[in-house]
Amino acid sequence: MLKLPALRSLAVVGVVGLALAGIPAANAHDNDDNGDNGDNDDNGAATVEVVATGLDNPRGVAVGPDGAVYVAEAGVGGTKPCFTSPEGTSCYGTSGAITRIDDAGQVRVLEGLPSHGQKDTGDFALGPVDLSFGRHGGMYIALGLGLDLDISKGIPALDDMGALVKARLGKGTWRQVADLAAFEDKFNPTGDEENVNPNSVFTTRTGFIVADAGANDVLKVKRNGHVDVLATFPNRMVGGQSMDEVPTSAVVGPDGALYVGQLTGFPFPVGGARVYRVDHDGVEVFATGFTNIIDIAFDEDENLYVLEMFKNGFTSGDLTGALTRVDEDGDHELVTDALVAPGGFALHEDHAYVSNHAIHADEGQVVRVEIDD
């Protein structure tokens, strides 16, 4: 994998370390005009409406059994301990949260989750990065880490990160289900350097599927916390360089196979991200022509929706994201690119709920995108 752990963690969304990819962190807010969230024929035909604001580095989105929309806020880190990370200096805190959104407004229903973010600004944080509801209504949360284990193991405050946890919203508490950092430390399925950053969680009948963008694998976590490897994604050569695959999302498709979205690592080739299909026969390429995929989902008509965090690539300096629909013939249709560094989405009825400004403290949003086709 990459010889520079900073670039690898950048590619795993922590999304931390944009400056290392040629996007100065100080300019990361300059593209707000790309997220005007109004009708714009140049940005796809979809109507985009803001439904939540003031979020801290919002990432994964889910619709709960109560019909409300929930979003994982990675937080802003805290004040100590501080340590060297891909974005320079990060500090730990317990500012991670889960926010509930409905017609009455937005409210944080769970706070105090572990987080680390850029010192002074709180941007590019890692913490709660995705959530999924269990079959009986329990909420399960992926806690990112985005660090080489040689670094994180020396910082006890980070021990709760790089894990899958279960929340009890009524009591405002949570407990660890599986320590994915410990699993990587013990087994290291890819055989490369040990790096952990679980970025998505998907509920199945028997447990949970977690895409670990840092470890370059997809894991099955049983309800008792046992972890198995479903697939690993070795590096591939791009332009004469060895590139991390960086799986950021994994869902079970309508055919029962596993589908995995790829962010890509350095050199972050534009158009080089893929969606893979995984079954008992192995791993195959299902869809191509994307850049920096951060989330995927299927609708009831078996169309695949793909969310790109940076549709023009990390090194472009452009934070414009995109939501695209892929039909059964593999044809792409842009739904909207009126998005700024989006971090995750959920489909519900005729809409997609997308986290926007996912790398920004206090400026994060959830937007509702009309997708009725």
C-alpha cells in the first residue's frame, strides 16, 4: 500500500488531509456556491432542499423504523490528547453525535461519542461515520479511526474508535459490539500495514457488513461480535503506481450479492473508481467511470445509486460531489451535482437524503434530493 500513511488515511475518509492531496485545507470552504441547493438544470434535474443545518462533519445517513432521518456526525474532536495525523495535528474529544431529522426539525439524540478532528477548526473529523438500524430497531454505529495502528495503539484515548457499537437512544448510552482495530491488529487480512477506518455499516438478517476503508477489506460482524472477512481488495496498478482500492461502502444487492463502492487511493485517478460485485465465485467489476465513491445504495426498482464525494477528484481542488443513478444496463444518469463534499446518503420513497459539507465543522447539512424517475 502507500508508503505515506497520511495519504492512505486521506483516501479513507477520514477525508482528513485534503491538503496532502493538493487541496489546501484553508480553502476547503470556498465552494459553497456549488451547494446552492436550488433547482439547477446544469446540476441534474433533481430538486435539492436543505432539511438540516449546523452539523459537525456529517457522514452516513439512515432512515429509522420511525420514518425519521438520522445522520452520523463525526464531531469536531476536542482538546486533548493531540497527535500527528494526516491533516497535521488532530485532537481527541467526545463531540461525536447522532442527529434525528423529521418534519418538526432536528435534534441530537445521542452525544458524547468519540471523535478526533483538526486542531482549532474541528474540520476533517473522524468519529461516528455511519449508522444502520438492526432488525429489532437497535442502532448500530461505525466509529472511524483513519490512523495507522502503530500510531493509534500509543494513544489510549482512541481505544474506542475503529469499532462497531450499539446505541441505546432512550438512555443515551452505547456499547462496543466489535473492536475492528483489534481484529486488524491480530489478523491483518490484506497483509499490508495495519490501518483501520470502518466507513459503512449495513444490516443483514444475521449481522452487519462493514466496509473498512483503512484495512481495504469488507467484514461480516455477527451479533455476538464475531468478525469474519467477506472480501479483501488488494492494490491495483494505475499509471505505474500501486493504488489502494479503499472500499468505502458495501450493501447487499437485489440479487443477494455484495456490492462495494471504491474511493481509490493515491494517485486518485479521475474516473478510476469502481463498484465491485462480490459473490461465492469471487470479485468482479460491476460499474466503472466514477471518481471517489463514498456511498452506494439500491432502490426498489433495482437501480444502483452512487454518491461521489469529489466528482472531479481529490487533486482538482474542487469539492463538488455528485449523485448518479445506474440502471440495469449500466447506463449512468446524473441526479444532481449540486453537492459539496457529500459524505453519505439514504433512499426513502422518492427522495435521497444526503449529508453535505461532510468535512466541515458546524457547516454540515442534510439535503433532500428528489429522485422520482
